[in-house]
Amino acid sequence: MTINKNLNGTALTVALEGRLDTTTAPELETELKQSLPGTTELIMDFEKLDYISSAGLRVLLSAQKTMTKQGSMKIIHANEMIMEVFEVTGFIDILTIE
């Protein structure tokens, strides 16, 4: 998985490419823990994300909890398969997805 970050003031965009699974979720978790202090808007761009596992969902939930306290978080460009995972798991009701 590739993680591309772009900070614009206090808005952070994180674009993921590849698979967010048990192997790569810890890497994303570490990146977010380092990047979220001082961030008021987190945008997760899933345009090039092919797959997300339960480990990836856990990282998203953790980021959502952090961002609820300090600003907002949204997911953009999620493909059909990832949207299906969000629907089946109920994450569609927890996350802001555009």
C-alpha cells in the first residue's frame, strides 16, 4: 500500500493506493497518529484503494473517534467494493462518505 499525504493548513488529505489489510493497517495507523495532532479536517481519498479488511476498518474507526474530538473526517472516491464493505459492516452509518 502507498500512502500519500497532503497538508493544506489544518486540512490533511490522505490518499491510499493498494490494499488496506492486516499487513498495511499498522503503517496507516502510525502515519495518522503522527499527522492528526493539529489537524481539523481529515480527508481520506480512496480512489486508488482496491481492498479494505477489518484491520483497515479498525484504523478508520480510530481516526474517526480522534477527528470527532478535533474536527471532521470524510472519505471520498470509495469504489463499489469498498462501499459494499461499509454497507455490510454498518460503517456507512458511522463515517461521512462522499
